[in-house]
Amino acid sequence: MPATLVEVARIAEALPDVTVGERHGHRTWFVGDKAFAWERQFSKADIKRFGERTPPPGPILAVAVADLLDKEAALDANPGAFFTIPHFDGYAAILIQLRKVSRRALVEALGEAWRVSCPLPRRPGSRPTR
């Protein structure tokens, strides 16, 4: 059974300190003030870049990854559901085609996105940095 945005919301909102907002007109999940997952529709420019190829059907979810090495590892680990587009070149995030992702891969991707976006916890007695 394909994943849905309802399931994404349930998984993401169960993580600690998550808030839901809107960014660029799309539902976005935040931890602290950082977005870690967001609904992603293709813009006209994105569709144009696909050229003759048909864009993957939605719904599409974008999630943060730690860095470009983690991005490549994630794309290699789940090529059927994880992908990227030229707009995301050089950006530490991947796209997930919800119709193709397994529940396990979705939970892991959201958890990892939350982890890499979560503000570092302060140790008791430490002073904030400026």
C-alpha cells in the first residue's frame, strides 16, 4: 500500500519538538526553526527540465540529509523511491516518491532528516554561543 501525506504527517509529528507550518505554499515540518521535511510539487521550470521524460507522479516529499555524501548514499540505497532533480543539485535534500517508498524507508528518512535538522542540545550549565 503506497504511503500518503497523512502517514507522513503522523510519522513526522510524532517526533519530539516538531511544529507544522507552511513554506512556499506547502506544508512543512520543522524542528526548532529548521525545516526537515516538506511537501514538494514540481514547478513549471522543474517539469521543463524533465524534457521528454515524464516527472514522477506525486505526492512527493522532500527531506533534509546531513550533507551531499549522505544524499548520494540515500539515493543509492533506495533508487526506486528516492531521487533528485537539477533544482536540488548541491543541496542537502532528497525527494521521495511516496507511491514507491516502503514504510520502513519513509520512517528512517524522516527520522534522519529530523536528527540532522534538530538544534544541538545544550548541556546543563553551558553558555549559549554567539
